Amino acid sequence: MDERLQQQIDFILEADKLKNIIRRNFLTDESRRENTAEHTWHSILLAQIFFEYADKKNELDLLHILKMITVHDLVEIYAGDTFIFDEKGYEDKFDRENDAAKKLFALLPPDQGEIYYRLWLEFENEQTPEAVYAASIDKIMPVMLNTYSNGTSWREAGITAAQVVETLQVVQKGPYKVWELLHQLVGQSLEKGNLK
């Protein structure tokens, strides 16, 4: 087997470990917590379904968005999942994940590794229209899960409605419909007692 193909296989096998990274959110049936690979898949699906609400969607590259969503959480293989409301965890989150990204994408052939690192970095910086859209989708997904379940992960952590809106400000930069949805979901969660 040639070296390039072996590097690609090694990377794919390493990516399998994402299935073992357990997140704080529960599935909607509350049977268990989701893993990060499931979150990624669900976000990729949502990005396609909600694309009709994207601002200037004719100017956005959906494939590029899907690539960013596909790779951005792979770093959790080494850095672990940081709960979005964990202020202490966020202090060094970027540094931990940046180190993880460099280590993980170095498994690939150098040209591919550079492409995937740049995709990860673009998502993290939330500066391009595609990154803003991708981030808004990534952030609304757990809100949906917590709203349409018993909100166990929010209840466990004592999360408030104000925390959700304040922490998810990137959603405001994305599609208006998604920002509007965030407020509707927060309202529903308050009514159900999932948020304080």
C-alpha cells in the first residue's frame, strides 16, 4: 500500500474515536447522552435542511459549510468536549483544540492536512459567511435537543435562559430565522421548566 493511502486510512481510523466522545446533551428520548459523532451528523443534516433560511444563500458554498461542520469537532478526540457553558473550560479551549487539530490533521498527507486544519480554523474564527452559518447551526442543535426533551443537561447544570441567549450570540449573526428559532426554543424551554 502506498504511503498516502495509508496516511488517509490511519486518519479515518483515528476519526472513529469521535464515537467515544460523550457530550453533555441527551438524545431526545433521554435514553442516553449523545456522542460527538452523532452531534456532527445531526448538525450536517440540519445545515442542509435549514439552508433555505441562509442569508444570501446563492452566495454561500454549502459544500464548504458541510466540510467545516464535518471536521470542526474532530479535535475532541484529543481535547475532549467542552460544555458550552463551562467558563473555566473555555479559558484554554482554543489552545487545547488547536494543539489537537495540528496533531490530528498531521496524520493526513500534508496537502490534505493543511486543508483540514484551515477548515477547522475558519470555523473557529467565525469570520466568513460560511463559518457564521456553520457555527449558528452547530449551536442551535443542542438547544433543539434540550427543548424537545426534558432538558436534562441544562437542568443538571442549572442553566438559565439568559445564559443560553448570551452564550449563543453567534446565532444572531447567522440566518434570522435561526435567531428567531433560538428565542422560540428558549421560551418553550422556560415554559417546560428546562431553563431557569
